[in-house]
Amino acid sequence: MNLLVTGGAGFIGSNFVKMVLREHPDVKKVTVLDTLTYCGNLDNFDKETWKNERFSFCQGNILDKDLVFNLIKTQDMVVHFAAFTHIDRSIDLADPFIDTDFKGTFVLLEAIRRNPIKRFVQISTSEVYGSYRRTMDEEHPIAPQSPYAASKAGADRLVYSYWATYKLPVVVVRPFNAYGPHQYPEKLIPFFISRAIEDKELLIYGDGKNTRDWTYVSDTVRGIWEALQTPGIEGEAINLGSGEEVDVLTISKIILDTLNKPSSLVKFISDRPGHVKKLLADYSKAINMLNWEAKVKFEDGISQTIKWYIENKWWWEKIKSKPEYKEFENEWYGKLKK
């Protein structure tokens, strides 16, 4: 099997690629297509990955129709991670989210319509549901509350339409909040960990009581693999969550306590526009269809994650030293501190 992974140099994508190379020798070739925007990072691949003859990297944009169509001709399956994902950035400037998350997905769907493959997995997000109204199964209302979430919701429906119209072998996977090694330090958990290590304030939106369903990345990528391999699930949308609901304030306390940092580092700022209050997964469909459920408990996952960021300061310090990171952080949080 030849496998194309779009956005494979990002957080979940790179963890997925390394898992496939490590645990599934039957995959003949893993090709990563990534344009290397601010969160795509070649440092997410270790030396063993680069030396692996089954690994191939192609720098390019999923909006490049000629490139995508040529790549698809040699592929058997596709896992589509490529997307702009940071909610705060989408509020600040939505254009690249609409272009990549929606139009880029369209280009890929058109490519596989003309060059049939065995399975296309669309990596979506729990953010398409908006705030919790009732049990968050796959029938929960789609009510995105940010431009990012809206772009992904639109892409989900586009993917479904290509199944309904053309019977393409597509599956939509909706991970709830993944966390773990190599997550870009703008995201909440690595943002808090890195700033606590630096003795900087942990900036918390509103009252900090917003909750999320946190899933360790090794569980998330295992679920994605099952969605890629399980027969007879074409046209389905499937949640991947842990059922462990933890609020932002609690996470800040865990991180500060683990690092022996004072609680005075917590600073409350204005709430984020359109902030989702609660996300909690019903993942019974994943249990029934994929024989999958999360194995890593939050207390273990957060401990492993903190340890990784302590031991790999070089990785996130390199990112945070870049002008584009500093500029966005200063501008975005500067507005909310006022």
C-alpha cells in the first residue's frame, strides 16, 4: 500500500506518520505532502524517520492542482490532515483557513474522483459541533463558532457530498482535543507548559472554566489508522474522544504544580470571541465501528507531555524565537489583556 499523508509535518500528522512506519511494515511507502506553513515542522521527524526508505517528503500545497493530481496517481489511500487549525489565528484572519481547509479539500476530492483510491480519511475537528447542547455524538448539531470551525464543517459536508454523489470511499474522523509531543506551542497545553518553564504568565481566557475532552495523541493516531483500515464505513463521520473532561483552570494548576511554579503566574484576560464553552465526546460509534477507545488517562498523558516539553526545549524554543510567532503572540494577547 502507498499512503499519502497531507499536512504530515504537523502535530497529529507527524505522530501518525511515525506510528505507521514503526508499527505497520505492510505499508510500502508513506509520502508526506506539506507546504510547511507556520506549524508544519521538519523537526517533527527524527533521524530514524528521515533514514527510513519507506518515507518520502514532498513540499507543496494542496491547492496546487497539478501537483496533487500527479501525486494521487501513485497512491492507494490518503489521510488528509492539511489545514490551518489555530482558532485564534482564524479570528484574526480567516482567508487562509477558507482556502486551505475548504478549497484544498476540494482539490483532493477532485483528484481521487479522477484517480480512484481505496480510502480517503478526512481529519476534521470536534469544533464543528460548537458548544455542548446534549451528548456530543455524531448527530449533534453542527454549529461552528469560529471561522476555523466553519471551514472544517464546510469541508466535512463537501467530503460527504462526494460520497453521496460519486460514492467515493471517504470517512470523516473528528478528533476531540488531542495533546502530546510536538504540538505547536500556540495550542493551550504546550502554550502553558512552555510559558511556565519560562516563568511567564499563563494567560487564561474568561474565567478558565471552559472544558474540553482531552485525548492523548497516541490514542488519536491509533483511531485514525483504524478508520483507514476498517471496511464498510464509507460515508461515516466518527468521533475520537476520551470522555475525560477537564477545564482550562485545572490544567494550568496541574502544569504549575508539576513544574513547581507559583499560582501567581495565572493571569485572566478577556474571553476569546465565539469561545466554545464545553466539548465532550460520545465515542461509542468508534467503539462499535473501529473497535477503538482511548487508553491513556489524562493524568498520565499530561505528565508525559510535560516531561517531553522539559526534555525538548530546543524544539519549542526554536519555534518561539521566530519573528512570526512573537508577532502573533504579542498582537493577539496584547488586545485581550486590555
